[in-house]
Amino acid sequence: MATIRDVAKKAGVSVTTVSRALNGYSDVNEKTREKIKVIAQELNYSPSLLARSLVMKKTKTIGLLVSGLRIEGSKDNFTFEVLCGVNDCAGELGYELVLISTDSKKQQEKTYNQLCNERKVEGVILQGIKTDDPYLDEVLKSDIPCILIDIPIESDSVGYVTTDNKGGAQTAVEHLVDLGHKNIAMINGHSQAFVSRERLAGYQGGLKKKGISYNENYVVNGAFLEESAELETTKLLRKHPEITALFCASDLMAMGAMRAAKKLGKKLPEDLSVVGYDNIILSSYSSPSLSTIAQDRYRLGFEATTLLTKLLEGKEVEKNKVLQTAFIKRESTTENHR
Amino acid sequence: MATIRDVAKKAGVSVTTVSRALNGYSDVNEKTREKIKVIAQELNYSPSLLARSLVMKKTKTIGLLVSGLRIEGSKDNFTFEVLCGVNDCAGELGYELVLISTDSKKQQEKTYNQLCNERKVEGVILQGIKTDDPYLDEVLKSDIPCILIDIPIESDSVGYVTTDNKGGAQTAVEHLVDLGHKNIAMINGHSQAFVSRERLAGYQGGLKKKGISYNENYVVNGAFLEESAELETTKLLRKHPEITALFCASDLMAMGAMRAAKKLGKKLPEDLSVVGYDNIILSSYSSPSLSTIAQDRYRLGFEATTLLTKLLEGKEVEKNKVLQTAFIKRESTTENHR
DNA sequence: CTGAAAGCGCTAACAA
DNA sequence: TTGTTAGCGCTTTCAG
């Protein structure tokens, strides 16, 4: 491909002039600039970002580091929608986006810093990492600006974006109580997720506010998996047939829970009301359709990118953003019939 | 961050030696190599891919160029699953992956070649482009190796990966005929998609094979959109109440079609059998669950990457790959009751 | 307004 | 086995 020298040669000027002309500097004759522009076009020239980055020591690139980019993610689309948000925002602001995916195997080979340094990303958005992941420590020690998604930790160079998990969960539980339910169980994710802790707190808060005492036997973990949730729900409902409502920490687990209830011969929603969390596509297509707490994953990605770029550009900002959730009433919740 | 010179200085050798030591060349004393390795580790050094790429004139990077990376893609997950396949394969083979997303606005600003040259991708996988997109011409003229997804065009540097659309469609139609249906309509996508043409051909082929004559009034376009499909299906079923079965060129359109039928007071599947195409997640959760032609989008991405890298490495290969589809019987199809 | 020269971090002949 | 030199394509002083 054509390089800046090819353009310079053909235009009969120096590379310096070409560089300045094309980059919009004012100290270049408009005639010369036009001539250079025309020739650049003719030669189908476009500057090598590689070379430019090398000399400018700036890549204008952010990395979306995803731990566990797997096809299973299709079911909740979390990663994809975050990606869309990041991509759109980065595009608007003129940042390049590189997708870096890791898994425990890859992490053995390369440290977080290596990954970032190699590709010279200026900042990182981190998604899908568990709180006990060794990368998390590295992120906090590293001075590469980073925005965590759904992990509320801050430092000089690290911020986060999340949704109001506690509030969302509380809303869900209050909704169930308002429908007359007293024995409300929770299918949570796992203890390595901040969102699980928050949602549990919200569950407890909702019960307390409504004057219902918390029963720890009513809380089980479904690991955010549909199958595990199905299994755990089956056990739970067998052991505690008095339960009339379920709050699930994810829609996907709610799907599993509903299947479990059906298999146990329960009618939904008459025998069991279920609220999910996420508002994934499936939730409006299942039968019964699922009442849920909606969180805007696209905006999560978009806001993360906004925050990160502000950080990169040295703007003084709040290093975190908490998005609101919204309760969506569908068919899976109804009045307590017992 | 530490550069190769920092390592060289600290190790008391030249940068050349460091380079050779770290890159596993044999002509370096093992003792020196060890020493250098230790120091590199201490300094947390990792080579700049930028600088390396610049001098080697090789980036080992492939681009996944997606036209229309939008949140709506969540519904069928096509892009996401292709991305997973590409990512996994690229990872295995040691290629970096950059995600390049365009839309008609961006395409005004930058040509395909510019996009590729700037980022110095060695090859491209192209997804989501319509057959009348101006980029397609550029791709064919460009000498950057490229694999098209679902567009069966070949040239010296261009190949493609697709599924057996015609065969899949034919299977779907034959299934319906075998259930006793005679008046089988088709909700197709749009004429700018190769897959639509192929699936139409398969639909026609299926009918012909079973001795049923083709009626062009039975074919409408739903633009691959749920809403359009719903609208078109409503019109179609009103006009032709004799229709008892529908073949839809995508599951998403099948969802729209089923909704239309329900709103018209039809019982599914008794009054109308529906077959979709894709096997998206939704298809197994809807009610009735959707009989469909499954295509493996992950493998589409994986195979595209395999093909591309072979092309890049100058291996003599078939420049196309057609994946088989599979028919999946669910609840939405049943015997003709008329 | 324009050009010469230096250098970003790295690899690759070519010498030693 | 190691070092010297050149150069990838670009931007940026600093002179003119």
C-alpha cells in the first residue's frame, strides 16, 4: 500500500508537509494542501495507525476485556449488549476498540499488564470477571485506567459502572409481598459475584421493610445457570412446599426455576409467582412471560466507555456510575392464592 | 513501560540479543538467555506489538468486519455467535482479532481498503453485508484476503462460508408436505440476501419434488424482521385462508408469523404449522416451540477463520465451505387437519 | 510556508 | 555467540 513517502514523492513535497497537510495543520498553503489531498486520494493512501501510534505514543484504543466469551452467553446476551454499547460510544468518540478475551488458561500465560501493554490499549473495560479472579488485583495495582462492569471497586485509575442491584432486588421482593406472598424464596447466583451479594441485600431489605423475617433456608445458589437453578429449585420446593413466590437473581435462572415448578406439577403463576432479573429477550417470550427487573446492558457498556474516556482525557469525574433498574410486570407474578 | 532497551541495558547486552533471546532463536547462549528472561520478567516487559508489526510488516491480525452491529442482533445472536467462533479459532491459531463495525454513515467516510490498511489487518471476515452494498465490490477488487459469511462469491483472494440454505429450506418444506400440507406459504427475507434466494430455491425445489405446484402469491418478504413478518403474515393469511403451513426464512420472522396467526384466532399448530430457520435460542422457548432448520453460527465463524488463516499462510485450499444444516422437530408443526 | 533530521520500539542483515 | 547498523511509516522539533 501507499505510504506517506509515496504521496510526498508524487506531490513533490516532503513527508513533513504531507503529514501536516493531511492532519489539518494551519501552517500549510491551501493550494499545497489541496494538491496533496488529491494525490492521497488517487493513491488510496491512508496513514498507518501502527506507525502513528508508535511515534505519538498514543493509540486512541480501548480494550474490552471479557473473561469467558462463550457461546453460552447467547442466552442472556450480556456480553453482546455491553459490546454494542462500548462499540457505539467508542466509535462516536473516535476510539478504536479491541476485543480481548481471556479464560483461565490464557491467564496462566499472560498477565493483565502484558495483555494491555502488548496491544498498547490506553484503557480497559473489564467485563465478566469474578471477584476472586487474580486479574482483579492486577487491575487495581496497574496504572492503566480501567472501568469495571458490575464490580464496585475504585482506585486512582479504576472506576466502575453497575446498576442499582440492591434497589432492583428490593423492588422485586416488595412487588411479591404486595401480592400477598409471605414465603418468598430467592435463587441467587454465586458468592463470587458482587451483584449476588447486592441482590441478596435487596431481598433481605425488601422483606424487612415489609415486616417479614428473613429465613436463610429460603436462599439457594443457582450459579447463574439455568440447569443449576432448576435443580436447586426442585430441591427447595420439595423441602418447603409452603413457598409461594420466588425471586431469581437472573432471568435465565428464573427459566430453570419455572421449569422445575412445572415439573413438580405446579401451575404458574397461580401456585408460584416468579420474578427474574435482567430482562433478557427470553423473558418476554416464555410462558408465562416473566416479570423481571430490567437492567440496560447496552447503557452499561456505553456509560463505561464514557467514563473511561473521560478518565483518559484527564477530566475530573466521578469514577463510578450506578444505573437505575426498572420493574417490568408480566404474567409470571400474581396474587397469593393460598 | 519497560522497553527492549531497558532490558538490554539492565542485562548488559545489546537490544538485538534481547530480541533474539526472547524470540527463541538458537544462536544465543543459554546462560545469556536465562539472564535476559529473568530481567524481562522483573521489569514486567512485554514487546510492543505495534513496533514489532511495523518492522516485520506483519500484524498477525484479522478483522471481523460487521456491518450493522446493533443491539437488535440480540434477538438472533447471529453476530455474537459468529464472533465467538472467530474469536476461538483466531485465539487457537495465535491471531489477534479486531472488531471493525461499520454502518452506512461510516462507509461514507472510509473505504473498505482504508479501514483495513489503517489497522493493517492481514485478512478480513465479513459479516452482515447485503449483496448490494458498495463494500462488496471493493472487497472483490481488493487484494486483502477475505472470507464472506453467507455470500457465495469467490475470487483470488476472496472465499466464503455458508450453510446449505437450499437444502435446509427443502427439508423444511418436505417435512410440511409429509404432514399432509398442500398450501404452504413462505415468509422470505429480502432480495438483497443470498440466503433468501437460496431458501426460496429450496422452497420451490421441495414443492416440486413433492409434486406441488409453485404459487408465487404464497411468497412474501418479511425483511428478516419480526414485525414485518407479522404484518405480512396477517395480510397473507387474510387473503389466502386456505394456507395451512408456513415456512419462514428465519426463526425471528416465524415468531412474528405465529403471533399474527394467533391474533387472527388461529390455533397453533392445529390450524397452521410453522417451520422457521436458524434455531435461535427463542425457538425452543416459544409456545408452541418452533420446528426449525438449525444452522451452526459458531461454526460458521470458526470455519471462516480456519479458511482465512489458510489463505493467509498461502496454503492451497478450497476457498469455500458449505456447512450442513439439521432439521429440528418441535411443537409448531403437525398434521394437516383440513 | 516548507524541509531536514531525529526518533518511537522493534527486527534483521551483516560483521566481528 | 554477540553487537552494529539500518529501517519499518509516521510525527515533531528546529531551521530556513
